[in-house]
Amino acid sequence: MESKLFKEYENQLPKRIIEDIKEAVPEKFSESKLKKVLELAREEYVNSLAEPGESVGLVAAESIGEPSTQMTLNTFHFAGVSEMNVTTGLPRIIEVLDGRAEISTKMMQIYFKKPYSEGKDIKKIAESIKETTLREYIQEISIDVAEAQMSMTLKAEKLARVDIKPGQIIKVLEKSFPKGYQFRPSKDDDHTIMLKSTSKEDDLNNLYKLKEKVQDVYINGIKGITQVLPVKRGDEYIVVTAGSNLKDVAKLEFVNFDKTVTNDIFEIERVLGIEAARQAIINEVLKVIDEQGLNVDPRHIMLVADTMSGSGTVLGINRYGIVKEKPSVLARASFETPIKHVINSAISGETDYLRSVIENVMINQVVPTGTGIPKLVVKTGKKAKN
């Protein structure tokens, strides 16, 4: 809808809000009603703004800190899949805000393009995504002491399900063990692989050691994804995984990468950039808060995410992260290890300009926030001579 009223409010409301109102308002809408809508939107917008000098950081800290003390839930696991534990509640919030590069339970939600999102071959696709070692394809393994050779019988049904031939497994084994061993299919059974040492000395100890090593050889799937679980979300099927590998999942042509997500914020930063990592911090914290049935204004979480990602890389809220980046010596010293910060700054001759709250509190000055922001300068006249 087009109206002259929109121009009147251009300087009073952000452009995005005006565009949203234009789209939402029907064509046949009276000017008086539109003015009322715009006026209500302006009031809401003005009320949502922070006052100049308001301690937004302190308000955000209290708003997130108070409800997070009510959280008790530690983890939950997917029914029937005991390995797929997911860290939730306060431990997850601590993980995100501390900026931990290695999190306790990495997971992904992989979305698919049609027709796979409708359930076509979903189990086969899930199995092809999972990182699989030779151990999972072996039905039986035995060592012939007299001949000093080993035979591995493979699961024909499982190989057929993921469309892998025994010949392909032999090639993988030859790459993994290029010297000292010979791999060949058995004459009696296509799904049995024979392994024999090519060295002159047949050491049975080495053969027994190889028996364990062979089983851990990577065969197929995406490295890092240890468990997969197809689930239905609404009208579409997705695969929830234990483990994460965003870069390799993006290469799969049947994956809808626009919707696929991981809970590993540092991996998001590496693959998609800092803006995506900032949004991931917001999403992860809001997700935990919503699961707990708590209510925190998203703007507080956005402020925390901005602080963590403002330097161009994700930094945790600790002495190794954003505290280390603070320009004030006294602010850094107030957090942890004060002597180290004071000595290092004294050696380098650092100057503290006392621009934030912490350092002004430490030296008993008026803090530059709230009513402490305005500075009154009075020009006094010269006293008249008697």
C-alpha cells in the first residue's frame, strides 16, 4: 500500500519497519487507521530504544544470569540411541559463552532437497552419511596360523545397501597398507578377503596387530559423523547426527545446505564466516532458554553475541577472550590475574584513559554512564576589584 503518511514517518521509524507495515497493510485501508498503526509502531519503537547512558551490558548480564540459575537439566538423549546425548541447559550456555572450541556433544540437523525430504531412500542416505570403518562391514575374521594369513568375511547385505563392492574395499586396504601385505578376494567366496604378508619373515604377532588396525580403516561416509538418526519434522524428513562436518556435508548434492545447521559455532565461523557465527550464538542461547521455558529479551543475547564476534573472530567471555582484548589495564586486571596485567602494562608504559565503568569504580570516580555522562563546564567571571 502506498500513502503520503509513510513519508511523514520516514525520520521517526527505521526503513525496515515501514517496509514491513507496507506489506502487512491491505490495499483498502483508511488513512485514519493507517495513521493509528504508524503511531502505535512509533511508540513501540521509541519505548524499545535504550536511554542514552543506560548500562545495557549490566542489564543484559542480569537478564541472562538470573534465569540461567534456574536451569537444572543437563543432557537428554534421543530415544533408542544412547550414544546421541545432547548437552542442554546451563552447561550448554556456559559452553557457548565461554567460546569453547571443543564442545562436549557436536550435532547437526541435515535437511534434504526433494524427493529425499519427503522420505525417499532416507535410511540409505543416512547410512551413506555416517562415517563407517571396516569393522562395521566385517562379519567374521580369522587367522590361519599354518599359512600365516588372515581372512575377512564381509556382510554382503550391508555392502549392497550402501552400494560398495568387495573390490573397492581391497583398493582402500591397499592404500592404507601399501607395503608388506597382499590383499586378494577368496577363490571360494566373493565376499571374503584374504590377507597375506609379503615379507620373508612371517611374524604372527604382526598379523594379530594388523587384525586390530584393519578394522579401524575408514571406508565411506563423512568423517566426524559418528551416529545418524532419520526423524520427521513437520512434513519433511531430516537426519540428526552425532558429530559435525559442515564443509563435507555441503558437497553432497542431495543436501539442502540453506537449512542445514550445526551446533559447532567455530566450525560455522570457519565455513560460513563471522556473521553466521554471531547468528549461531544467538540461536543456540535462545534455543536453550526456550527449551527451559524461560523468557529473555533477544536483544540482551544479541548484545552478548556482538561483543563475542565484534573483533572478527569468536571470543569467549573469559580472560583468554574478550577480557584480553579490553583496552583498559585496570579493566583487564579486575577480572583475573591482576599482577600479571599491571606488570606487563608497566613494562610497556601503557596508558589507561579511564573510559569505561570498571576502572572508574576502582579509582572512586563518577562512572561514565547514566547521569555520569553529562559534563558540566562553568565559566566563572573575574571578581570585581574593590
